Amino acid sequence: MPDTTDIPDSPASAHLADLQRRILDGDTSITGEQVASARADLEVEELRAAGEDARRQAAEEADQEQRRTDAIEALQKHAATGLDDARTAYSQIVEGIDVLQSALAAWNAQRSRLTAAARAAGIAPREYEDLHPIRRPIDEWVQFALDESGGRVPIAGTRSGGFPIARTHQLHTTADRQRLNNALG
């Protein structure tokens, strides 16, 4: 039977208490049927209150279960699709590294052709000997990019955009440039 202390001053509780007090005070007009009826009314009232509490608790539990279900679905969706942008960015990085390696190889090949043409044009090696091939490992280039993307201080030897470049080299005289242009045709 439900606890009657949860139903303070309920009509059924007040009626039963009144009957009990009157009996204790000597009222002989109160019958057992009246007391039994008051107890039955109180029991019905307690059952209704217990039913209301059970429905409220069931609703709270259903609401909590729905929140759990929603959270699990959101986590599962995030696990399935939450990294799509990261996957795309990673693919772009891989593609960028391939492009960078190709560009560096092309630069080195062109450097070799140009220095050979400069030699053939009679330009003294001292004029271009500090124009070395780029042999920096790709992981260092990637680290440069990571450093810059993280907002760190640009590294030495970088300029606009922080691209780590070899020193800007120029042939020192107009005659040297002219001989190179002639040799390249």
C-alpha cells in the first residue's frame, strides 16, 4: 500500500482522521461501515497518487531514454560522417605533397639545364654555383607547412607566404644574362 504521508491533508485522509478523533472523543454514532468506507476512500486516493507518481516516473524515464537514444544516434552519425572534411583535407594534403615533389623535381631539372647552358655560354661557375639543387627531404617541407599553419613564427629563409625557398639568384652582369639567353636560343 502506498505511503499516506505523501498525501498531506487529502480529503480522504482528513475525513478518516476526523472519524478516528471523534471515536476517541466518545462519539458512539460513528459506525464501522463509516470508518471502513473512509479507509477505502483513503486507499483509492493513495492508489491514484501512486499511479500518478508511477506515470510521472515512467514519463521521466522515457524522456531520459529518448535523450540517450538521441545522443547515441548523434555520436554514431558523427563517427560515420564527422571526419568527412578531415578526410577531404587529408586527400588535398597528399595531393599537395605529390604536386610539391613534382614541382621541386621540375625545378631541379630546369636548374640543371640552365646551369649547363650557362657553362656552355661561358659564364663562370662562381656566378651561379650557389644555386644548389633543392634536396631537402619532403618531411621537412611538410614540417614547414605544419609550422606555418599552426601560426608559429615563420622560419628563416622564407618569404611571402612563408614558402621555404632557395636564395634568389641572379646572374651578376648583363653580359652574363645575354650569353645565357643566347645559349638557350
